[in-house]
Amino acid sequence: MTLICCVDDNMGMTFNKRRQSRDIEVTNVVINLAKNGKLFINPYSKKLFEEAGFNDFIIHDDSSLDFPDNSYFFNETAAPSVFEKSADEIILFRWNRAYPGDIHFDINLNSGWKLISSKEFAGKSHEKITMEVYKR
């Protein structure tokens, strides 16, 4: 499974249990990635993908750690470390800004993970978004 999260400069993911930010370009990249597999999302993320015109996702209630091969999990609201053992790849979208945060990306990427690619692109709401891909 590929675990996908959006983070700020402090590795924050949410503030007051809401996403810190959003960008349609990130949503479109995630949709493109998932065309070759199955996309799982938190219930909170449903509206985000529906607004992008994409409905081919599976709501993941965070209680199961079972994911089929070739699956992607866009996680906004759960502690990522819960899913680390299920992941063979992690994709981070960095907002390149610091926001207040209450849920943070809590996987140590210096322990068993290797950065294999990093790409910057312009979003609609952010001038620069960085996409990082890590593998075990």
C-alpha cells in the first residue's frame, strides 16, 4: 500500500481536526496515481474527491490495516504510524508553509525509509508544493 499524506513544515496534518490546507492540484495528482489501483480515503476526505469529480474510492474507517495490493491510502485524519507496517511506499505532499497543527505525521522517515524522488509543482492555492516519494 502507498500511504499518502499532506504535511506542513512542522509535519502537521490537521488543525482543530480539520485539514490545514487543500489544493485541487494535489487531489488531481492523487487521482492520477490511483488510476492503476484502488484508492482508500478517510471519511473526512470524501467531499474533497467528490468536488474533483472523482467517486471511485473506498471509504476506510481506520479500523482495518488490511489493504489489497496496488492500493493507495490518502490519509488526512489518522496517525500515520498506525499504517506504517502496511505501507511499502509513502508519498508526502509538502505545503512548504508552517500552520498550527494537532495531528502530526509521526513516522520516522530516517528509520527504514529512503527518499527516492522529490518534485516541485505549482498548485492552485500554493505557489510551490513538493511531492516526496519514500520506499522501504
